[in-house]
Amino acid sequence: MSKTQVLAPSSAAPTTPSASPPSDNGRRIQTRVSPVHGKGVFAVQDLAEGETLIEYVGEVVTWKEALRRHPHDPQDPNHTFYFHIDKKHVIDAKVGGNSSRWINHSCKPNCEADEQKGRVFIKALRNIAAGDELFYDYGLIIDAPYTKKLLAEYPCWCGAKNCRGTLLAPKDDRAGKKITKSQKAEKPGKDKKVAKADKSIKPKKEFKKELKKILKKSGLDGKPAKPAKSKKA
């Protein structure tokens, strides 16, 4: 489930995997089956606020190549391991990736994705107790109206009290901001359109009212049921 940001393009298109993540030989985190969705990543020991937990790594490719590879799973085309790093390049964690690609989304995250010069690091937003699952807000961005069909394609199962019922970022939160942290690369659809900023930003109150109406009609009211088959590609 993936997240666009506007950064200065690299002088050369990298084609090798991004740098290796910090060593976690101390077993700070571990991949397990998640009660939220598919696989998830959990703290094995207490983690401190602000601590860098892992780097989101994989093969750095151009968006053209990412579109050629899409989808990672034909049966679940909206799920990829892409993470947008600039307007020309994306990390494909399916190639040379690590456990960071299994970190699930939450509308009330305990982690964030911090982009630094083309590298992405997952950091703790607060103290995390051993045994807790790690989450960050994907904040997916799509340049299209939030219709019932679109919301149904990107449901959220985090169960947080403030769950917005979708992995999509509220459009009002994108106005005037550089889209960098906590945002994975949006998965291209069948029409191969990549995510980009929406020029028609609606006021916050109007957006929330419209989203609530659509979620209620589609049954995605912030507490959606778990999918019949909880699987990640």
C-alpha cells in the first residue's frame, strides 16, 4: 500500500539497491502475522521515541520501470512495495527489501517514515513497548475524486478510534505541504497513472462531511471488517 513527494531530481538515475539499513542484531523488531492485516512488524524490546528502527530499502528504479513491473500481484493490484523518493525514482522493496516493507498502516501511527536525501528511515513517534506492532500512516495520494469505488479499493483496518476508514490521505492535508514523511509511493492503477498532487483541494469541513457520507454508504465507517483473506503480496 504505497505513498508522492516533490524533491529535486537526482543527477543520475540509480539502479542499485539503496544503502543497507542499520544492523538490528539486537532483535529490536520482528516480522510476524498481524491481527490487522497480513504480515506485520513488532517490537521485540522496548523502543524509545525518536529512535531510528529500520531503513526502507530495495532496488531504486525509475517510475517508468516501476510501471512496467506493476502489478506485483495481479490478484491484488493495489498492493505494492513501492516507496516514492522523488519525482523520477521509487524504491521497489520487492527486490532487495527487508522487513520494513511489512509495516502496516494506521490512522494513529506510532512510527513515521522520514525521507533523508533519497533514503527513507522508519522512526518511532513515541515510546513503543515490547510486543506492540509498528505502524505508520501511508497517506496514499491519488489525483481523483474520492468515490465509493475508490475508497473501497483502499480500505483501512487499523481499528483506531480516529480511523478514517481509508488508506487515502485527506486532500485538505496536502495543500501547501511538501509531501514527504509517512507517505509510501502510490500504486499505479491499470491506467498506469502515478499519484500526484490534486489541484482541487476542498475545505477541511467539507471534505470530512463528504468522506463520512461516502464511507457510511459503502460500509467503510472507520470500523470496517477484516478481509476474508488477509494477505500481502
